[in-house]
Amino acid sequence: MSWILAAQITYILVILVIIFRVLLDTRSSTKALAYILFIIFVPFIGVFFYFSFGINYRKRKIYSKKILLDEPLWKQITQRKKSYANAITHSGIISDHYQQLIEYIQNSGISQLTANNEIKLLINGEEKFPELLSALEKATSHIHMEYYIYENDVTGNQVADLLIKKAKEGVEVRFIYDDFGSHSLDKSFIEKLNEAGVQTAPIYKIKWYALANRLNYRNHRKIVIIDTCVGFIGGINVSDKYRNDTPLKDHLFWRDTHLMVTGQATAQLQYLFICDWNFCSPNKLAYSPIYFKDYTQNKTIGKEAMQIAASGPDSSQPVIFYSLLKAINLAKKRIFITSPYFIPGESLMDALIIAIQSGLDVRILIPGISDSKMVNAVANAYYTELLRYGAKIYQYNKGFVHAKTMVIDDDLAIIGSANMDYRSFDLNFEVNAMVYSKKIAQQLADVFENDLIASEQINAINWLNRPKHLVLWEKIVRLLSPFL
């Protein structure tokens, strides 16, 4: 009996230590209370769950960018970019209305405002992949590619064949893939790339002894940088399912959005790639001016203003979450949101409700066909609250809408990899493009309006009068929203 008592005392002491850690480590009191109750009332499982999902890795940082930040030449470039950004801010190219948003993103990281960019909106894979393949074909110096999902299918092999071709021509080719999202890439596929001279690295490789944590923190970014000149950013991975011009059996129409960028903003994508590469690859990439071309004096490229917002377990704060919150609070006329997973949390919900009650045109496009019943049920609870205040919510019925975009008023467009949910805000490595452009904002608004043609608006009266047991179920599963 003595060893049983000792075990019980030991367990209680361990639980107290873990609870102490939860209180110190968890910013949200609601979330902290949920973890503590789970740990106490669900023995062992609660402890395992907390260490798998609850540890604040942003506070501890999975890796540091300090090595690159300490580079003397990089410091010079950063200072030059700050001066350039200040000049843009005071040039009248963009509205002073967004000055606080721009300052926040600049002060939270290294993403300065750039204006010497040409930006092309790409709708669905059938527009993205021809542009990507064409840009890859023209590469002469280097190709840096990073994807969450990369599949060994027709599209994946088209891109891979070009990477192999360019590597054999002497172009530096580096490819980062997420070990979970790209699980279909077998050893032979990677070996084929490596043998041709393509350098590859899985980010945060899944290992059995750290399975839970490594499944939880994923690299969700989709970026490409070619010759420090052309960049791609958005929501479209490399897979046949992202395009609607291939004869796939039972293919679901896939609606997504991406950007092709030429100009100064590619330097920010390059910086992210190098940081990620040096984290996941043993072949560290030393800083070199060839990866950071200065376009500030180039008058031949476009004049679109753009900024990169990036965050993840490597950042000191949830930059994407705060930037979206700030953008919503700055809106004066309209807010158009497209998100496949809409679990915004209390702060964003409050901001949207304030916007609605202030007379703004708030419209949200969500999937009518969802790939997750659990996530869909949680999202439904948020729809109920917004509909009660007058939001216009539309379900896309032509296929699955996977785009992650936002239009604010007439001159701010946001396109990227981040869903509007806790996972994107707190757990994943994500990246968004903040485009301060009337042209791009209008194009994205037109796309949004066109998507509404293939959508059905949720009838607020019918929705709010749904059966009580359904509403109760959604309220219950909403408790799981911080973990989805």
C-alpha cells in the first residue's frame, strides 16, 4: 500500500507542477482553465493532451532567426529598406489610413513596405500552374520552393521535371516540403530530385518520439522565389486536385487564389525561405547579396505597394492574427472574407460584430461542401452569432472553396495561406500578402462577387430557428475550437 500512496503523491505533485506551468505559459485565462480542468478530471490523457497541443511554442520559439539577423550586410539592407519604406509611406502612393497597420507589421518583424511591384492575381490551379511552370523555365540563378502539400501526381511531376532540368543546367534548386502535408512523397521521389542536384529538406520531420508535437506544428506556407525576381504566394499547393482542367475521376471543383509577384516584395519571401531552410536543412544557406536584389531604383517594374505578414512558432507574436484584426478595425465601408475554415475566436468575432453594427457591408464566403464535419460544426456556432447581428454569410456550392482572402474597403487586399482559425493564428507557419492597391482590391472584390453567384446566402431566420439539439451540439464542439 505504501508504494500506491507514494505513486499517488507523486502524481499529484506532477499535476501541480504542470498546472503551474499552464498558468505561466498560457496567455488566455479561458484556455488555461480548460487545460487545467482537463488535466485534473481526465488523468494521464489530459497531461498528454496539454504537452501535445497546449505548450506555447511561440514563447519558446522552435527556432531563431538570429543568425541571419546578425549578418552585417543584412542589417545594412534592412536599414535601407526601412528608409525606402518610409519614403513610400510619405509619397502618397497609399492612403495614410493604413499607416498604423503598416507600422505594426514593420515593427513586429522584418517585413517592410515595398512599392516597386507588379502583382498578378491567379484564380485556381489552372491559372497558377502555367505561370509557375513558365517562370521556372526562365530561371537562371536559383529556385527556392516551399509547400505544405506536394503530391506525386501529374502536376507534381510536371514541376519536379522542371526542377530537375534546371538543376542539371546549373541553377541552384532548393525544395522544402512539410513532412505531414506532403506524406505522399515517397523515398524514390525525393531521391530522384536529389540525384539530379535538387536540394531537398522536410520541415519539422515527423519522428515517433515527438509525434504529437510534430503533427501539431506544421509549415502551411506555399511560396516560390525565382532569381530574386519572381515570387508566388497564396493558398494553392502542388497537386492535381487544385486544378480543374485535368480529367480526374470524381474531381471536386476546387476554388482557390494565389499571387504572382515581380519586384521588391520577393525579398521578404526570400528571407522567410532562408530562415526555414536553415532550420530544416543540414546544408545551411549563407547570406549572399545574389538572393536579395535591390529593385528600389528600377522604374520598369509596376508600382503596386505590398507587405508580407508572416507568423508561426518562430515569431514573437501572432502577426497574422493581429494584422487581420487591425485591418478589420480600420475598415470604413466593406469587409469581404473568404475562408474554408472559419473559427475566428473572440477578438475577431468582436471586431466583426462592431463592424456590422457600425453599418459596414460584412460578407463572409464559406464552403457549402466541407472536408471536415467537426470543423464545420464548430464554425456553425460562429455563424449563429454573426447572423444574429446581421452578417451576410454565403455557402459556396460549386465545389470546395479553399481560398484565404480578405478585401477591406477599396484599397486593401489580403491573400495568403492562413485560414481564419486558431491553428493558423497560433500553431502553423503561415504567410499572407498585404496588398495596398485599388487595382488588386477591386479585382479580388470582383472575384468575390463572382463566387457569390455560385453560392447561397444563409437565411438568418431559418438558421436561428434550427433545432435546439443541433445548436447545443455546435456549442459543445465549439469548446474544442482552440485545438482544431
